[in-house]
Amino acid sequence: MKPDVTILLDIPVDEFDSRDQGRELDRLERENAEFRLKVRKGYLKAAKVSPVLCVK
């Protein structure tokens, strides 16, 4: 099963860090900035591989 379209909402890690204050974070949000940067890069790479299916 594959999606017809994927929507990628991209936010730089440092901007995320400034927005996440004042609320309880989930398990992935509590990971360090290096982890979040790797995840972001992975999603951006996937978007380049399938540009027809990924809307940024």
C-alpha cells in the first residue's frame, strides 16, 4: 500500500527548539538536536527521491 501523495512540513531544528517550550514533549521530541537533524535530513532526502509524490 502506498500513499497517493505525501505532505512534508519542514521546520529547521533550531526553530523547533524555540517553539517546544512550555508543553510536555513526547518521546521523539525529547531526543537531542542531532537525532532530530538526522530525521529531518532523511525526510528531505526521501522527498528528493520521489518529488512527484511529495509536496513541500
